[in-house]
Amino acid sequence: MNEFLEFFSFADANVRFVTIGSILLASSSAVVGCFSLLRKRALVGDAVAHAVLPGVCLAFILSGTKNPFILLLGAFITGWFSLVVIDFITARTRIKEDTAIGLVLSVFFGIGILLLTSIQHSGNAAQSGLDKFLFGKAASLVGEDLIVFSVVAVLLLVATIVFYKELMLLCFDQAYARTIGFPVRALELLLTTLTVFAVVVGIQAVGVVLMAAMLITPAAAARFWTEKLPVMLLIAAVMGAFSGLAGAFVSYTAPSMPTGPWIVLIISLIAILSFAFAPGRGWVSRIIRQRRNRSRILDENILKLLYQVGELKENFTDAQSITELMQRRHLPQNSILKGLKKLQCEGFVSKQQNGWLLTEEGRIRGRRVVRLHRLWELYLTQYLELPSDHVHEDAETIEHIITPELEEKLMEELNYPALDPHQSKIPL
Amino acid sequence: MIIHVENPVVEVHDLTVSYDRKPVLWGVDLTLPAGALVGVIGPNGAGKSTLVKAIMDLLPTSSGYVRIFDKEIKEVRKKISYVPQRESVDWDFPASAFDVVLMGRYGSMGLFKRPGKADKEAAMLALEKVGMQSFANRQISQLSGGQQQRVFLARALAQNADIYFMDEPFAGVDIATEMAIIELLRIMREQGKTVVVVHHDLQSAVEYFDWIVLLNMRLVASGPTNQVLTQELLEKTYGGKLTVLTKVGDLLRKQEIPSREKQVK
């Protein structure tokens, strides 16, 4: 707890810098990741992330220093080169893109690990810390590194704002972008470069192995909350920032912990919560919607049943007992009871001594369902020329979804009919 | 029967297009008059969309050239508008109908510029023209197929071009949308625009278009509707597969031979 307060008081200048740096890195890669996701090239980021490792190692071997500029340059070159190789393989051979990505990812990463191991055994004292690139370490973001990487992160954010309209069109409809004279090749190159940069700065916090999660997970999670691209970018950035902050905290309080996996666990948790609880698209709201539909269908079926019994007896003033209702239609008794009680609260039925009675509103609603059912049966027999014994099942569903406008149209097209295909009266 | 016109708005010369070395369109030579409603007609796999895409410079060509307003397409992009097939994009994109129509203004806006008031007004006007103004803020995945097609059309209209290429705008739309679109096309023709439409229904083609291009891997005919839609030419277009042509194309692909020898310059 003390550590928590110590960290979040931001009294330590070092903590402040590390936190700001991590937030910038994570949110910039989240924003760039949105465009990769919408362009359906999510996996490419993974390949680039792994391909960055040999670049970092080569830069170190050649220069002998851990100067962030040089390491960044090395990372950028091999990251970029991996994309060129993927494009080349896809265009010139029969290998499809997913296979090409898999190939490039493993070959580049393999070379990277090879180089890293040989550096570690070379006895060069300056090498300590290079392995941070594997799983990331936000707390190692200090001094010159921090400034360089933060500047790149800010540039990335600025670039996506400046080229927002171009990138959006590129992701939505590339062919059209070309026909209105957009330099599509150059824009593709731009997005690729942004992705590579996002990976290169992001690996400081997360490491190469888990970098793809930082690109894609916030974007995928943000998509669940909105239908507007600017809002999606903002949400992804905030989610990224939050996980970056969490990563900095973990890195600070538990230096022996690998930061990357922690950040990825946190952003994954956010994503899972989004998939579950986002309004509209989320899993819970879909279940609620389905449940609400089921309950409405049950209500309407009960009202229909009461109406039909009344119709049969030509009497809407006497109450009907549950057993009578059950004889006409097999609904589970407890759901009928539950439904009736709910309808009672809503004022559609009233409970009498010897059973249940439709109120005026209940009768109108029940009558409408009966009407829609019979109208639809008639429509199917007339327009689809289905035999009259084939239409009941279908009408059982359709009666619950027809809107008042469609009802009006049905009545009109069927010329305000009096009888359904089974010679039952269509109540008006 | 291929009728050529003086001062054509579109001129296609000896155009051959291949996919993976297999030619799907062989040596197309045609000219189109200004102010015409042109229907590109042919069976499935005839290369109708390919022709339009090649004219728009969306596909590499194996031979030949295209000139529009007697210029190279790159010089006249702003005067040309393209309506891709509806299925060519993912409609589950976070954008509203208005956002998509606004894309029609991007070409004239220039890079990095934000859409201004005039652009937004033009986009709204285009939505009105297709009867979709009340759906401006609707998310595009929630639109019906016909409505999505109208949005695409509105995007092209927002461009204010002189010549329009539309790839199957009537595919999978309701009859009300089809009528609305054809009405719009007629108004555009009256304003002197040229509209080229890829279409698959012969019945309505007679009614809709005043110039017909019949295609089946090669150009069968191009000319005024009443001269082109003859029994003989239709049989040539639809009847009998060009088995040898297909087989030769397959051979070119298998043996990796380019369909044209390299020109010595």
C-alpha cells in the first residue's frame, strides 16, 4: 500500500517520467493499431514486432553502444525489411499472406534470439539490459531513451491526426481512394512506417514478444464501445494509456517482474470486460436483449391465448382458469404463471377468483397478435402460394416482429381481408 | 459490330487484362460518346467489372491504353467518379452514412485538409439526391443493401464529376432503390454527364441504356442500344463458351508466359 501511495503521489521525478513515457508509448501504439485492425492487417504488427529484435541486436553489435537512436534505427530497418519480405513473398510466390507472416515472424525472431544469445555470452559489459527488449521494462525508460521514445510517440499521434482522413479512406475503401487520386502507395507506406515506429517505441514497455497485443487489443476492445472512428481512436488511446500506467507501476514496485506480460494481462482484462459489457455489441447486452425478446414473446403468447379462448367462447367477460389455458396450448405452467403476474402488474390482465381476465388494454394487444398471425398466414398462402397447413409455424414467429407500419402495408396489400386461410375471422 | 464515335469521352485501345497471367479480357477497342447512359452487359465472368476497373487504372493491363477526355486518366481524375461494387468494402466500419458520402469530397479537398462547410453541404445535398438525408447519422452497417448502394451513389455524386463508372449498382437492391437510381441516372444524362454502368439484366437494359457494350472475354459489340441488342449479337455474347480461348488463357498461366512479348524500345 505504501508503494502504491509513493508511486501515485508522483513525488519522485523518475516515477513521473517513467509514467508519462509509458502512457505515451502505449497510447500511440493503440491509436496506430486501430488503423491496422480496420485494415484487417492485425497480424502484420506481430511480425514487425518480432522482426525488430535482430535489428536491435545488430545495431548493438555494430556500434557497441546502447544509444537509443542507433538501436531505434536498427529496429526500424529490420522491422521495415520484414514487411517488404512479406509483401514480396505474397506477390511473387503462391504462398498466401498468413503463411508469409508466420514464416517471416519466426525466421526474424529466430535470428534475433541467436544474436541476443551470442551478445550475452560475448562478455561485453555494456550489453546488460538488452534482454529487456524481450519482455519490456518500463522502469528502464530514463534519460535520453525516454526523451527519444516519447518524441517518437508524440509524432505518431500527430501523424494520425494530420493524416486522419487519408488513413480512414485507405482502411475503408482502398480502390476508391485510388480513383480520387490519393497516393495510395505512399499512404500504405505511411501506415506501414507508423506501425513499425509504434512497435519500435512500444517494445520499450512491453517487449517484442507481446507487442502485437499492444497494437491490436486496445483497438479491438475500443471497437465494442462505439460506431465512430474518432471516438474509437480516443477510447483505444485511453485504454492503452491506462495499461501503460499500470505497467509503469508494476515495473516500479516489483523490479524483478517482467513488465510486458503485466501490461498485456491488464489490457486483455479490459478487452474481455469490453467484449462482455459494452452496450449494444457486448455479450451481456445481447443476452439481455434476447431475454427481453423471450419475455415479450411469452407475454404476447399469453394474451393471444386468453383472446383466443374468449373468442372461442364468444365471451370476454368471464375469467379463464390456468388449466383451461393449458389445455389449449402447452406452455410450462410456471412460466404462464410468471407471465400472468407480470402482465397483471402492467395492467393487461386482472386476477379474478376463478382465474384470469383480459383488461381492455390486454384485449387490444391480444387481438393485435391474433390479427398479425392470421394476416401473415394469409400473406404466405396468397403471395408465396404455400399450402394452408404450412403457414402456422412461420406465423407463430412473425406475429411478434411485425411493426405497425408493416401491418398497415399488409392490410393494404391483402385488401383488408375478413378471413384467414383456415376460415378464422381476422379481428380488426 | 463496334461503332466508334468522333470526339469520344472514353477511348479504349487494344486493352488486354490478365489475372495471374491468364487474360480475362482480350484486345478491347471501343469509344463512348458524351452524354450517354452506357450499359456494359455480358454473362458472369465476361470481364465487365474488369473492364471498368482497368479503365479506372485499378488493375495492371497487359497491353493497350485508355484515354478519357483525350487525356491520361491521371490528369483527369477529378472529372471521373467511380462507384465500386457494394460487396467490395466491409460495411462494419465505424462510420456513418454522412462520413462515407463526405469521402466523395476528399479528392478535391487535397491532402491533410479538413472538410469545410462547403464540403459538408455538398455531401448533405448528395444524400438528399438519393433520398437518404434522414439516414445521415445512421451507422453504415445498420443500412439495408439498397440504402448502402444509395450511400455509395451519393458519395460519387458529391464528387461532381463529368463521367461516372458504376459497378453493378443494381445488384441486390430493392425495386424502389433501382427505380430511384435509374431516375437519378437520367437526370445526370440530361445534365450532360456520361454514365457507364455494369449491368447483368438484359430485360431492363433495353429500357435503361441508350448505348450498350456487349462483352464476353472480348468485345462483342458497342453501339446504340437499338442497333446492338440483336438476336445475333446476343447469341454471340451469351451462347457458346469460348472453350479454346479459356484453355489458351489457362496455358499462359500454367507456363508463366506473358500474354504480350516485351516490346523492344
